[in-house]
Amino acid sequence: MFKWVILVQALVYFCMMPLIRQTYDGFYDAPVIYGAIAFVSLLVGIVMHRSMLEQGGTILVPKKWLSIVIFGMCIAYAYVSIQYGLINRRRGSELMAEIFATLPLWVLLIVRTVEIIFVPVAIIYSKNIERLSTETKVVVFGSLALVIPFMGLIDSRGRLLVIFLSFLIFLKISTVITSLYKSYKLYISMVMALGLFIYGSALRAGSYVRSADYYITEVVRRLDGLNLVTDLRDFGYIKAFGNFDWNMFTPLISKIPFLEAARQAKMEGRTSTKQYLLQDVLGEARLDTSNSLITDPLYFAGIPGVIIAFLGLGYLVAKFDDCVEKDRLLNKPFATALLLSFGLSFCLVEKDFIGTIASIAQFFIICYVLVKYCCEENLLIRN
């Protein structure tokens, strides 16, 4: 399912929305050719993959005490979310950067851990649903449901979309098709997700005088994956064979815990290549703008960089789908942690490429601890 999710996003972000935006803004001229190259490269990378995996025979099963740990962590997350004002995340990039930079280490550990394991825990328990007691189901899924309002999801449509896509990519395409015909649970989940999305959109739309202004700003411009690329192109910073500007990697220091330089970078909101391109290259003061995976490889290595990056991404996405289809998602701890980390990192196109690669390492550590020490290998139950 991953390949369909990312292909649809790539088509929307790289081609459709930039073209739609041009119809509203006569001064906007997006280089859609770069988006087309990225989309085609992604598609070719997916087609290049050939399955060589055998059907999996084992599955990682959560240990009995893990449900209690999850319950405790969700309670702790709700507490620190209220205590440190993390429920509402839509207060500006500068303010949120300052808040997260000043959080005590133990609070940050709880927040990041719960947010990273939220989807993996749901996936692991869903895949083992036939093995679970009623009490375990209530504790685990109840804890995950109750913690949602404290994750800043209610007022953030982007975060809602991430959660939805994160679940979707771990499903078999056959399971999704079958559920559309036979399972009411999928429809209930879709209605709930859509309801929350509409609610968040309604809250945002209330701050606009005209509905057209809301549509152009919050939908078209937000989903324009060539926005930052267009700005860089207009000022002469997009070159056919790239700039090879190694300074764009400096924000990665913010990903290293316990460093004073990392804390300072978070305080200044310089946590991704997007801030470097906005502030150091374009000379602007803002920290945020709509962006996508295409910007980093295009700015750094030009058209060859885009082709190589998206060919590789497409191939890995197809490899990921193959593992899911062959029941190898929860097969071995190391491979499982790697698959979870890759899927959670690349499920959304609206990210910077370099930062997304770096986030795989962060996710992997926590996911590996989860599946290695909190789960055990067992025979796979076939339906």
C-alpha cells in the first residue's frame, strides 16, 4: 500500500497543486518539470523492484507486561502535555521551537517515545489481534485512543494526516480492498478521521474572511511541494547539476541529544534544511514554509540528485510493500525496526529529504528496543 500512498502524494505535491496554484496566482511560475522528473523517477524505482522474498512464518508478539507499560506511558504523556502546554501545537514555529528546547530531558524523552511508538504499538497489537485477551485490547487501544487529544492532533490536520497515512502504509492492498467490501470497521475509522480533519479545517477556516482565501492558503499553497523550489529558482539557486552546498547539513546537529549546540539549534528553530535554505540562502527571517522531499536533492545535486534520490526511494518503498505482503513486517527485530522506521519517516512527502533520512536513525533506536525487548517471536497465525 505504501507505493500507492507515496505516488498519489508525489503527483499532488509535485505536479497538480503547483499547476493549480498558477491558475490563481498569475505571478507564480512553478518549475513543474522538476516535479515531473521526481514523480517519474519514483515510479521507475518502484517498477524496478522484483520480489525475491519467501512468505514469512513467524511474527513478533508483544509480551504480556507491555500493555501496562503502554498505559503508564500514555498517562505520563497526558500529564506532561497538560503541564508543559503541548496540547495546542499551532502557536507558531518560533514559540514551539522555544518550548521544546526548554523541556526537561525526562519530559522530552516521554514525549518523543510515545509519539514514535504510537503507530508501531497499534500495528503490533493489530497484527496479533487474535492472540489478545479482551482486557489487553481494552488497555492498549483504550490508552492509544485516550492519548490522542493530548498529542496536538485535534487542531493539526497535518498531524492527523501523518497518523492516518502511517497506518495505511502498513496494510496489505488486498486487506484494504477486502475491508472496503466487507468490514464496517474501516469505514468507521475513515469517518472518524475525516470528522477530525473537517473539525480542524473548520477551526482554521474561521480565521479567514473568505472561503476562497482559506482554500488558496491552507490547501493549494500548503500542498504545493514546489513552493520553496520556486523561490530558490527565482533567485538563481537551482542549478542543473546542483550547488553541493555542504553547509545545508549543519541543522542535523539538532538531532543529536544531550549537545548544547543541539539545544541552541532547537531554540532558534533551525532543525532542518528548510530553515537553512530560508534564512542562510534566501536571507529571510521566517522559519517555516510549505516544502517537500524534492527540495534537498534538487538544491544539493540538481537533476541527477533528484533522479538518484527518487529512484532509490521508489525501490525501497516497493521493497517495503513486498515485506508487508509476504508477512515479514514483524518477522525479526532488526528488520522490523528498520521497516517501521523507514515507513514512519517517509510516509509523508511534505518533509525535507535530509532530515527524513536522519529521523530514521532516531526512530530505529526506539523501535528496536520496542520489538527486541518487549516482543517475542512466535508462529504466524494464518487466516
